[in-house]
Amino acid sequence: MWTLVGRGWGCARALAPRATGAALLVAPGPRSAPTLGAAPESWATDRLYSSAEFKEKLDMSRFPVENIRNFSIVAHVDHGKSTLADRLLELTGTIDKTKNNKQVLDKLQVERERGITVKAQTASLFYNCEGKQYLLNLIDTPGHVDFSYEVSRSLSACQGVLLVVDANEGIQAQTVANFFLAFEAQLSVIPVINKIDLKNADPERVENQIEKVFDIPSDECIKISAKLGTNVESVLQAIIERIPPGVIANVALFDGVVSKGDKIVSAHTQKTYEVNEVGVLNPNEQPTHKLYAGQVGYLIAGMKDVTEAQIGDTLCLHKQPVEPLPGFKSAKPMVFAGMYPLDQSEYNNLKSAIEKLTLNDSSVTVHRDSSLALGAGWRLGFLGLLHMEVFNQRLEQEYNASVILTTPTVPYKAVLSSSKLIKEHREKEITIINPAQFPDKSKVTEYLEPVVLGTIITPDEYTGKIMMLCEARRAVQKNMIFIDQNRVMLKYLFPLNEIVVDFYDSLKSLSSGYASFDYEDAGYQTAELVKMDILLNGNTVEELVTVVHKDKAHSIGKAICERLKDSLPRQLFEIAIQAAIGSKIIARETVKAYRKNVLAKCYGGDITRKMKLLKRQAEGKKKLRKIGNVEVPKDAFIKVLKTQSSK
């Protein structure tokens, strides 16, 4: 049996012309990872082999289970994961040593531009140690909190991790989160202190932090400089010595072999497919005759729809059913935003682009949506704000698509009060992802908002400012620990809607960029939520409806009214912009009407003549306001609905 652990970009691009197949990365056995295959070191000492030579020489049966290691590299963002991966690829002869080897596994344009890893990337390293040939399956994972699902998915396919920590910055928020992900998965953890070549590096201080926070003895830490290649060889030795072999011993693999022509069954869909091709990635597809137990690679079958390729699915031979293996932790959308084409004529092109992107990013949820002002579109669910920005940037770069992306919201819940409503919705607790569908207070018992447990690590000099920021965001302090003489770890319970847009920017600003932030889902809590309508001359604008906490309704309503006032063009009549909760107006702005100077022809004379002309003009404006419709142009919606990242 095989576990489906991912859908690869390399496969998807290369296989696009094939109308009958879908590219899948599969791992024979429950604990393996997708790989980018590479020739063994002994095969690549003098030159790179051609595809034909490589096909002939690549015999995966040479690697028994005890000579396979599956490991992942995890760290806080920008601590040197991808640089370490580059050095490991060079040391094992997978790539030539050149000055251009920077972020070799970061293939997306957005990754190279931002200097971050977005998609977990993989590589097979062939390493000779003490006369034995080892197959090391490496996964380079993202470091940003928004992509922690990629880390979770990767760890489910490994037996150990390299926990990389910057020798200058020390332990950060995502370092803590990644360690506990590995700890909960019962994986071997090898601490690696990177960037020891920096002028301000203090590896001894970082060793003490690791021992205090993670209870790992300081003598187990490996000090390296991935940039210069210093002591990186010790990392390879530690992988072989400290990480157990590639398959869990108590799992039966039913021979663990898959080859072209085999009939396989998906445990998730119960559909049967014929294997068209198997192989490894080098870094592009390299077909092989078979894949054996503990090895990793890709599989091409006749899947017609991307929804059939479920990450975490178990594949087994036809007529040899097995108990499905435990699936990966499913990705849970944390923020939702509306997406619409700038021009409705581009709807089908944008639809195609979104479908192709979600093929490789199954964490994005897609629901059709429509708006009177913006036209047909979608309601998309993302893991966080950076995830949303990266998705939008990839649409622009890879598919040349221009879109309107609305302000992100979070999924709320409402507990229904009457049996009639429960019967209508078929459940007592409903989830609301579109503010326009937020139910009235008379129909519910209580509202619930999502909360997260946030971890902040900061120099102690900024603690007071950060605590004030957290309290302003309705956060509740849970813990405070000094991890060394100068750094503090704070834990707060945050309402998700308070941190989803601009909290990270505010935190970095207050701490001069030194504080780091990570969060994990903590369920839902009861909250006093209200639906706030935006009215133009008494008419509700559905696109601007939002859900806010009762205590912050006035400030948010005032801000929206002010932005709308700056965006709406003036009319021949006055426009009243109001924020309302039910029938109560909580904020108002006015767009003044164009006004003709009716007194221009009056040169002196009695004041009553002037007053008569002004009164007649006012009556005309009043009548025009009653019959005139305020049409909000699309440009105004874009200005008001766009993410206010600077606020």
C-alpha cells in the first residue's frame, strides 16, 4: 500500500499535455516522503549523466529499508533551511558546486522574490558512509506560520527532523511550534545551529536556549555555517546515526512494490486506476521500472479531477484491500476573502487559473459567489494573510490574471435557537464565512468567534509595548517565560479576527523587527458579535456588510465611512454614508452635492430675493435625492474593499 503525500509542481507542469493522467507523488509505506531523485554519489563523481544513462543505472531495489532515511528541515523563517539544503545537495553529488546554487529547491518565482519557502520541496540524496550506500529523502519546508500545514504534512512522512536555529537570533516563535510538531509525531530531533560565521553569532547562548526550552542536551547540537559549508558533513553523519530507517517496523507492506500496469484503488474515493508510470524526480520526472518498500517517487494514473487526488489518501493494489493509513492533518482555512475578475469577460480564464493553482495547493477552499457591483466571483479560504498574498501574486505572475481581492474575514459560528431553524439548516451550529449571511440575534442563542493561541518571542525591552498591543486586540495572557537573560516568550489567547490583517506588521514595528510571532488554532469562544451594515442614502450596500465585535463597531464603522467618502464621486445631490447596527446609526459621513451658484445674477437688492432662490435650490436637491440612485463605481469598491495592510 502507498500513502499519497503530495501533488508536485514539477509533475503538474511536465504532465500538462497529458489529458488522461494526473501526476501524484506517492510513498510506498506509511512513513515516506515525496522525492526529487538524484544519482548516487558514486555515479556522479566526474560528470552528470544523460537521461538514458540515468535510466539504465537507476535500480531502486539496491536500497533496502535499513539504508533509507526520511527527514525534514524545519526552522523559523530565514534561519537558513534552503541554504542548508543546497549544501547537502552539493555534498552528496546531487548538484554541481557552483556559485549559482541559491535556493535550488525554491522553484516558484514568488519564493525567490520574497526569499521564503512556500511549498515543501523534496530531494533524494545518495550518500556513501562506511562503505554502505544510503538513500536520504530530504524535505525542505516553509518557515512562515501560514504554511505550517506544509510542515505538518512533511513530518507525517518522516522519521526525523533537522531543527535549524540562527546562531544570532536564537529560538523564535516558529522554532518552538515546529519542535512541538516533531515532538508530537515522536520524531528524532537533531538541533543544528546555523550561521556561526556571523559577526554577532553566539552559539553557546543558543545552545543554552535549546537545552532550557526543548530539554535537548547542548552537546547534541551541531554548529555549522550553511553559507560557507562549515561542518555540514557532520549533519549527514548525524542523519544516518540518529534517525531510524525509513519504514515503521510494525507495518506490513504487502511486498511494497508498485510498477506500470498495476491496478490500484483509492481508499478515499474507492475508485480504481491503472498505473501509467512510476519513477523518481531528478529534479524532473525520471521513470523507473518499479518502486520498492520505503522508497519514494511519483505515480501517474488516470485521475480525471484534482479532487480525486486527496493528500493523505491510501492507495493499495486492486483486490488486495488494506486498512487505510492515518491521513495527514488536514489544512483548515483561517481567513476568507472574495475574489472577482477586474473584467467579467475574464471570468473563465480566472476560473481556469484558480483550478490549476488549487491543484497544487489543496489548502485553498473555493466557493462560488456573486455580487451586484463586482459580478460573478469566488469566496476563497486561506491559511493566513501571507498565504492569500502569495496565492494572489502567483495568479498574477503565472497566469497574468488581475483580480479584485476583498478584505479578509474569519469564519464565525452561530448556535441556532429554534428547532425550526435547526431543521432547516440540519445542524444546531452553523458556520458563517460570508458576513452578508450573518443571522439576526433573534434567531441565535449565541455567537462564536475563532481564537488562536499565539506565541511571541521578543527582547525584554519591548515587553511593555507588546503587552499593550495584545490587550488592545482583546487578547488574554496565558503565560510569560524568560528563555534567557534578554528574551521573553509570551503566550496569549487571541481572537483570530484581531490578528488576521495587520497585527504582525504592528508587532514588528513596535519591536524594531526583533519580535517573532506564531499561532495555532485554539477553537472557538463566545463573543458579542454584531453585523454592521453600510448605508448609502438609506440603502444597504451588501458588499460592504461586515461582522465586528460590539466594542469595536464604532471605530471600524467610522473608518469605512471615511474611506467610502474619499472614494465616492460627488453627485448633484447629497450622499449620506452611514454605518448601522440594526436600526441604530453609529457613524456617518456626508458627500456634499455639486452646487450651482444661484446668487451669481443677484447684484445687491433685498435679502429675501436671495433666500427665495436658495430655498428653491434646496427643495430641488431634496427631491433629486429621493429619486436619484447612488451607483457605486467599481473603482470605489476596490479602494474600500482592498486589504488595509497599512492601517
